[in-house]
Amino acid sequence: MSDLRAEVTAAVAAMRAASPLVHGATGSVTRAIVADGLLAVGARPMLTETVDEAPTLVTVADAFLANLGSLSSDGRAGLLPTAEVAAERGTPWVLDPTAIGLAPVRTPLALELLALGPSIVRGNASEVLVLAGGGQPGRGADSTVAPDAAAEAAHSLAAAHGCVVAVSGAVDLVTDGRQSVRIASGAPVLTRVTGTGCLLGALSAAHAAVAAPFVAAVAATALLTVASERVGGLGPGSFRVGLLDALDAVTPTEVGSGVRLT
């Protein structure tokens, strides 16, 4: 794991140095923490989803996030053409298929986006199982199964679509279909603050601008989870503020050395 730790450290350092512009099409509920979190780590957010502007604005972005959380009519219309432009230009992009399964609009949209070849798919175990064509949907944005239950599906999905799949949970799983790593870092209160999963998708996009997708997904997860542990035992409200401060303060070396990889 020492080589991967070194790559994580280098990726976080490169992301901070590059200050990538991340175009995020994400839900209104989580835009604030996504934007603030990107700024805290040294990236730059640009959040728009309308079909009239997003496909044009993505042409100047270093990475793109397609997040289906709190999907609006604008998002439904704008996500696919924006992802098409990103794919055509070779811009790295992340698909975050929030709450797919029972939802009749976002589920087929997620499958259409998947067919465009995202660099990284980031979701919980229920969402990954649905994308892979099996499993029961979660309850809204919450998974009803643990990440390891989706391990086989994640490997198959990554191999079939030539992408990296990052499965979030108490222990995160990242795979490209050939190699896999589990990340056991992270404060439990992360699950009690709205938008931390969406922020992880945005951080994955920021790192994908400077690193290969597998390293980018691991580095983003390492950065968020190590920063969360730095905050300490606060309640959800104070933790949200503390997390932004920790994302700003944690160093690449701390991330690489502090993340628990298995």
C-alpha cells in the first residue's frame, strides 16, 4: 500500500496546486456544501445545469460532476447533453447516480449517462447494484446494503464500462475491475450531514483533473475521510463547519499517511 499512499499524497498535492475548475451539475439541496468544500480544498466550483448554458460552460472546465440528487427539470434536460460534451472533449467526469432504483426519471437517465463512459461512478451499494442491473433500490439516497454486498457488481460495472467504481459506506470500496482497495477512514457523523456524498463526488472530479481515475477516487475519499476524523466529536451542525475548516487545513502528507487502506 506504500506506493498507493504516495500516489494519494501526490494527487492531493497536485490538485491543490492546479486549482481545477469543476463544473458540477448537482442538486439544489447540496450545492452549498459542494461549492464550499471544493473551495476549501483549493479547487474552483462552477455549478450550473441548464441545457441553455451547461453544455457550453463545461467546455472550459477541468472536470465535470453529473449528480442526480434533488433532480430538477433543468437538471433532467441539461445533464445528458453536458455529459456528452464532456465525453467528446475527453474531460474527466464523475457520475453520482443518487437515489436511483424506484425513481422513474433519474434511473433511466443514470443508465444513459453511464453509457457515455464516465471516468468514475460514485455511489452507495444500492445505487451501484441498480446500475449493474440487479439488486433492490435503496430508500431515497440511503443504501439498504453494505458496500461489500456490491463488490462483485462494482467490479463487473467497472470492467464493462472502462471506469472506476467507488462504493461509499462505513468502509468504502474503490475498484477499476482489475485492482481494488478498501478505505476504512472516516467519522461516523459524515452520514448525518446532508451533502457529504455529493461533496465526495465533486472531490473525485477535482482529483480526476490531475490524476488517473483510480488514484483520483481513492485520493478524494482519503481527503474527505481523513479531514472528517480531524474535526473531532462534534454534533452535525458544528461538524459541517469544522469539516470545511479541516478540508482547508489538512495537508497532502497527512492524507496519504493517515488514510486507512486495506
